[in-house]
Amino acid sequence: MTIEKNHVLHSEGKKSIVYDLYFTKSSIKKPLVVFCHGYKGLKDWGLGI
């Protein structure tokens, strides 16, 4: 599994979004799961899972 952490998506005039990617490299199409939350922007902890 490949993990790429703390990429930043910039948008002019708006706040930036920080995201992580977790994937296994292959040519097989896979579903995409997007997990979003807004509690103070703390993406690495506080999930309660």
C-alpha cells in the first residue's frame, strides 16, 4: 500500500484543504472513498472510530 500524507489543495480566495492518499498501485479500477470532516480541521485524530 502506498501512503502519501499532507498534500495541499489550494483555491484562490478560499481556505486550503489538506488531504492524505492511501492506495495500492494497479491497473484495476477501484472505488473512491472520500472522508470529510470539519471539526477544527484536525484530519489525523479525533475520529472516534
